[in-house]
Amino acid sequence: MSWNTANKGAPWWKTLAFRLTAGYALAGLCLVFLATASLYLVLRSELEKSTELFLADKLHVVRTLLRERPDDWDGLREEIELESAARRYQQFYIRLLDEHSAPLLTTPGMAEQLDLSLLTKQTRPYHLFSMRGMRGQSFRVTSAPAEVGSPSTRTDTIEIAIDVSQQKALLARYRRWFLAILLGCLAIFPLIGYRVARHGIRPVEEIATTARHISSTNLRERIQPDGYPSELASLADTFNKMLDRLQESFERISKFSADIAHDLRTPVNNIRGEAEVALARARNVEEYRDVLGSCLEETVRLSDLISDLLFLARAESPLAHLHREPVNIVEILDGVQRAVGNLVSNALAHTPSGGTITLGTTLGTGVEAATVRIEISDTGEGIPPEALPKVFDRFYRVDTSRSQKSGGTGLGLSIVQSIVLLHGGNVEIASQPGQGTRVTLRIPVL
């Protein structure tokens, strides 16, 4: 038996296959043990009950004869001396004693089977107990007083013993059979459990195999969940959707890397070109001032881009904390601070001349009573429906061109979302192509 699993470096006793096999085997063994033990106990109980009923019946018959027909010695002799001799299995022996403990009638052979003096000492009326015979047999013994005649003239004692050696042997055979069954199950159940466990974890191993093949350069692997149990099929579907998102994110990052490289290279090349031209020959103060001014514009552009990237990195850090303080929303809108500023910049970039951009704020009502709502709407060109779910994604640009003017770096709306989320709020966007866009910020009021 091999415990080969996806985690090849783990000890075999820590593998899922071993644990499932052990669980199945133990559960099966416990079930078989309980079933066999229950059957054994029921069998023993029924045999003991059968013996007790037989003894009680014999006592009743003899007591009835003594009470109703005390002079019928032939009937008594038939019950005590003759009937037992006719039985081949489960022999029983009866002794009738008078009130002075002198034997009146005794089943033949009783003295050879039982120590009669010990029997008389140990027996108590109506008390059933076990006794070892002279030849090692097992007996169940009891006694009872019996009134002679009606009305009673004296009280005799009936002692009765029944050989239960065959019952003991039967129970011993059953115990051996049950032990053999348990040992067989101990050998078979692990094999069955292992097959079941291997079949059960096969989808998990396939998922692990697919995961091992995935890298930043290979995100096209997918799990085929056909034939999987519903739980693992759901897991495989979730895993495939995660891979879809990862692939989309990597493709977007790859595209962004090319875009950001272009956005960084353009101002750097401009600065380098301006410097090379300026140093090509001697120039007057005004010319040098123009070169420096142009270089300053490019460095400001670079600084803004780097600042946006650093802000996003800090905002997405789990260690980021806010210092909260009361603010005036109207002043924020008048000053066009960062989150609102990015939205206004987008609105300005996509609203033609003569259009309208509106900023407004209201306090929420009902379930949003502790929320301030900020809305920025415009009458610009709008956003296509298929792009709306992605506009807050980092690096995403509706306009795929690399123009800083038309597309930017795709960080503006990501920064807006990061700021609102840091404040415990949320952001929504609605747009109709050709009619305009409305962005709503909801921020809780402390």
C-alpha cells in the first residue's frame, strides 16, 4: 500500500489518505464490533432466560404435584427420576428433601455429577446461581420450598440443577467466530478504506497538480470538474474563477508596466533632450531659464506619478491608520481635496466645452442616517457599460491609448476608492454613454 499524495514531503501518517483510511477502518471496525457484541449479548441473554424459564417451570410442576397429589409417587418419580434420563442434551437433576433434609427422591446420576453436600449448603430458596460439577461441567442451580398436601401437612425442599455446558460451549464458539470476523475486518477494512480515500482525494490531487503548474507566465491552466462531488466541483469552480481574476490582473499589470514605462520614459527623455540641447552650445540666461522651466514641468509630472503610486501602496497596507478629526464637507468641496479632486479631474477631462460638472453633499436618511453622501456628476461622454465594473481597478483605463491627456495612468479612481475605504465608506458609479457620469461617495459620520 502506497501513501503517495500531492504533499510528497509529508510523513505518511500525516497524509490525508492515511487519515481518511484510518477513519474509515476505525468506523467500520467499531460498527462490526458493536454489531457482533450486541448479537452475542442478546444470544447469552436469551439462553439464560431460557434456562431460568425451564427451571421455574420444573419447580412449578413438582410443587403442584406435591400440593395437589402428595400421594402420587409415580407422577413424582416420573418428573424427578425418569424425565431427565430421556433428555439427550441439557441434562437436569432434581432432588426432593423432606423437612429434615433427608432425600426422598433423586434423579439418577445426580451424586456423580454434583457435590450434593455443597449443593445443600450453597442453595438459597429462589436464588439462581452457577456451580461447577464434579467433572468440570457448568450448572445453574436453584431451590424452592414446597408445601405437601392441601392443607399443608409439611414443607419439603426441591433442589434442581441443569447442565449448561453446551450453552457455554455455544457461546465460546460464537466468541471465536466474532473474533475471527473482527480480525478479518481488521485486515480488509484498511484496504477498502484506502481505495475509498484514494478515490475521494483524487480531485484534490488534481487541483494540487494544476496549482503546481501555475506561474506568472502560465495562468491558462484550468481544472475540469466533470465527475467531481458537488463540494469539490464548487471548489474547482472557485479556483478557476480565481485563476481568471489572476490572469486578468497579470495581463492588466503587464499592460500597465508598458504604459508606466512609457509615461516615465517620456518626461525623462524630455528632460534629457532639453539638457542635451542646452549644453550643446553656450546660451543666454533666458534660454537657460526656459530649459529649466521645461525640465521642472517634466519633474513635476514624474513626481505626481510617483506620489500616486506611493499613496496607493500606503493605502493598501494593512498597517495603514487614519488620524480622524472633524472636517467641514463644504470646505472640502470648495478646496477640491484629493479624492474629490481626482473625480473632478476625470469629469473635466471627459466633459466637452459647455458641459456641466456638479458637486453636492447631503446627509443620509433612514438606514444611512449616519452617513454623509458626496456626489460628483457631469454631462460628459460617459463610460461604456462593459467598462463600469472595472473602472476602480488599479491600472485600468477606459481609453487604451497611452496619452497622458486622454488616458492618464489609470490610478485616479483607484486612489479615490482607497481613500473612501480607509474612511470606512464605499463608492458607486453610474454612467450612460453620451449623457454623463455620476460618482457617489458614502462616508460614515463619527
